[in-house]
Amino acid sequence: MSQVPHYWTRPFVERFVAALNESAAFRKAAANFSETIIMRCIDTPAGKDCSATYRFDKGECKSWDFEEWDAPSAART
């Protein structure tokens, strides 16, 4: 079994998006969902502040971005 990446890291976001897009059940449940979601975490266990942005179109994550900074960062304002 492969090791799951730590939360709030770029490898986790990559796996998360792939899992969403590969899930027929998720795509069906989110078929009418076309929005952008931004999730932010401050002071992760790795000492980072980070932000993950997901852009959905009809239940599919079409694009995403992940940014991280040393905590505390200017991103907190």
C-alpha cells in the first residue's frame, strides 16, 4: 500500500483532486456544482501557512493551486 501524503501539502492536494475526479459517485453528486473553493490553513505541523484553491465545473475539479509560506506569513491578513 502506498503511503498517503501529509495533509496541507502539494502531494496531498494532487491525490485529493485525482480521487475526486476519478469518483463517479462524487461527480454525480456534484454535477450541478461549478464554483471555486479556497481552503486555508495557518500554522500547519510543518510550520507553514498554506492555501489550496479548487475550481470546479459541473462536478469536476478543472484546476487547482497550492501555495505555502513560512508561518506566520503575510497571507494571514
